[in-house]
Amino acid sequence: MLAQAHARAEMLHRVVDLRLGDAQHLNFPDASFDTVVATLSLCSIPDDRAAVAEMARVLRPGGRLVLLDHVASSVRPVRAVQRLLDPLLVRFEGDHLLREPEAAVRAAGLVTDELTRFKWGIVLRLTAHKPIPDKPSSPDAAIS
Ligand SMILES: C[S@@+](CC[C@H](N)C(=O)[O-])C[C@H]1O[C@@H](n2cnc3c(N)ncnc32)[C@H](O)[C@@H]1O
């Protein structure tokens, strides 16, 4: 994955600092990033809530979290199928089908700004921010 990222950065003539680490225990100080982006990762990370809590920790106040992942569907029959398949996928692929990042984001103290679901409610795109202490944040908004 890092080799691919290196190749991509070179192709785009970007200077990047790429590091390998455990998302559940990020080796960065508190409040050290403006933005955290995670795509199709929470489905694979064993403790997704710990990972989101770490993302929130390393964000500076006012910083932004951008997530895209496949999650527990908002469509009941689809979710029922996911429930059946989840134990198999977790066992053989380490891929969780019933994750609910919105709850993890809330639990980590972030405020959701935009939440979009598509593909039968399975794919979730979410942006959130870390509130600035003593500055009122608008409540969770723009859910589609
Ligand atoms: C489905 S792949 C997605 C890769 C990439 N984010 C993308 O969008 O193409 C899931 C990735 O999660 C990574 N992963 C699993 N557990 C992790 C952990 N504890 N910390 C960091 N990454 C982890 C895996 O190594 C794998 O690269």
C-alpha cells in the first residue's frame, strides 16, 4: 500500500511523508492534523471505535474528519443479508459489514457536518469536525 502511495505521489509531483502505523494507536501528538481522511479502512480495523477516537485526538480543534466506508445498511432487508454474511466475512477476510461510523464519530466528540449514503444505504460518506472549545458548534446537519 505504501509503495502504491509513493508511486502515486511521485506521479503527482507531491512531497509526502508516508508512515506505516496502527490506526488504533496513532503515533502522533494530540491536535497535530488539520484533516484526517480514512477510506474503506474502518471496515477492516479490528477496533473501529478506538481508531475514530484516535482520529479525533490527533485533529486540531476545528479540524475535519472525512470518512468513506461500507457500513451497516440503512435499508432493512439489505441489513438482514449483511447480518447473515458478516460472520463469514469477518472470519475469512477480516471485513466487517455492520459497522456504524456515525455512532463512533459522535462518541469521539466530533460533530457531523454532512452524511450521505448510497448503494442501498451500504456506502457512507461523512464529514465531521472537532469542536472548538467555548465556541458553539451547529448540531449534526445535512443528512441525506
Ligand atoms: C480495504 S483496504 C482499504 C485500503 C485503502 N484505505 C483504500 O481506500 O484503498 C483496508 C485497509 O485497512 C488496513 N488496516 C487494517 N487494520 C488496520 C489498523 N489497525 N491500522 C491501520 N490500517 C489497518 C489494511 O491494512 C488495509 O490496507
